[in-house]
Amino acid sequence: MKIKALILFLFLALWGVLFFLNPTLLSGSQTLLASLPSIKIPSSFYFAPTVVDAQEELKMYRGNRQRHGVSQEVLSLPLSKTVLATGVNESPYLAAKSSPVIDETGLYVGSDRGEFLAYNLDGSLKWKFAPLPAMTGIHGTALLGPDSVVFGSYNGRLYSLDKKEGRVQWSIELASPGSIGSSPLQDREGFLYVSVELPSPDGFIVKLDKVDGHVVWLSKNVGDHPHSSPVLDEEHRQVVFGSNNDRVSSFDLDSGQLKWVMQVRGAVKSTPLVWGDKIYVTDRGGFLSALDAGTGKVLWQQQLGSEGLHGSPVIVPELERVY
């Protein structure tokens, strides 16, 4: 019995080797191949990055990853005013620092009272999430995806909430003590970038996975608070932002290593703008600067005021003008 089993095993092994070397040697082999069930390999088995969302499926601060600040939508004039909701910011916290983000599911906004609120388009409250004590707040503008909303808070945490119910998908403490006043950015591969403030004063930028919030890399400290929200330069594979020590810093998207630092004429609290091979940035010294995106070298500077510039530049590509 053992001899018969051994002979059968050797026969099957030989058949398998012949089939592997040349399937057509055996009669009916092509029919056998055609009858095998197809096997789908999950995308998570691949090391190549997966493109997550088309640009139009993401709603983010200043419209896109380059922070152009321009909408292609045409407004119908005259404009009318409709009050959707009140009490978003109440005394003594009356400053509305977070901009609302809207899509077909509703309107989403952070408050200076430490609450993040979701409203239906008719103005009724959809849900409310309150991660902070009232002495702090949510200053950045949220990143809105198909199923989630991501924002930073002044307790030093980054949150991802379910859009439908406000349920926490994940949260991560990036600084304690510390705070996040910038608006998060997402690249085409599904990674998040946000600048973080430390009380020293100091700060850094961090790259995270949007799926579960795990940290991919932390940059070196930049020397002062980075209130500035990051901008993505895909051509040069870099993320760029400003800080209160009059600097604009660039870090490599893949490694998190410093690429270049450039001194401008004042603290940079605004968000830089990328267009072509140039980066435009305003500062508290009252200057608009154009930097070479590859090296950070100052190409030109124009003084626009003596009391400092708080607003971020806007580009209209069709007109080739910066505002």
C-alpha cells in the first residue's frame, strides 16, 4: 500500500513539473487553465502608492494642493444673505478662525470654543464634536473627503471623523504640550501633512497615513511657530510652509529631510502658493516674495504695505496674475 502511494505521489509530481514547464504538452491543459478561478490580489499587497481621491472629491483649504485660492464656479449676482446657524462662536470666544467647508452632504466648520460642527444645508445641526476645553479652539480649516473630515486642534491632536455621524475614526496627539493651528493637506497618494506648534516657541511638520493616522515622518524643528498651512509642490516632491522667524522651509515629501530654508522680510503666518516653478508668499514685513521652487532663492520682492500682510496670495493662471 505504501509503495502504491509513493508511485502515485511521484507520478503527480512529475505531471506537475511538466505542466509548469510547458502547459501545452499535456492534452486538455489549456481547458484546465481556462477553468481555474481568477484570484484577485488585494492592493495592500503592493508597495507602490495608490492614488486615493481625484482632486474634485476633496475639499480643502484654498481649493487645491497648490493653495491657489481660486474657484471656477460662477457666482450669480446680486448675492443674497441667508443665516444658516448662530452661536458657532460665542462670548468670550468670538473669533471665527476656521473657514467652513461644504459639499452635497452639508457644511463643516470648527469653532474658537473648541467644537467642530456639522450642519445640514438647511442650517439644522447635523452633529457636534467637542474635543477641547473652551479656552482653546479649532483654528484650521478641515479637509473634507468622500467619507471623512480631518482637522487639527489647539490641544495638539489631529482628528479624522466620520462625516455622517461625527464618530471618531482615529485621533493622534502630535504635540503635548503643543497645538495645531494650520489646515491639513492631502496628497494624491493618500498622505496627510500638517504643521505643528510647540510652546518653546518652535514647531515642525508631520506626514501621516490618512487611513489610520500613523506617522510616516516628523521633520526637524523650524525654530519658531509654524502658523502657516503647508503647500504641496508635486514637481519638486516637497512640502513648503512658513514660520514666525521670517523663514520659508521646504521638506522632502518622501524622506522628510530639509531641502532648503529661505529668509524673507517678516514672520510668515499666511499660506504659500505654488505656481509652475515659483512659490509666492506674503509676510508680516509687508512684502510679497517670489521664490524659486527648486532652490528657495528669492527671485523678486515687492513691498505692498508697511503694517504687514496677513492674507495669502491668490493666482489666476488664465491671466498669469498674482493677487
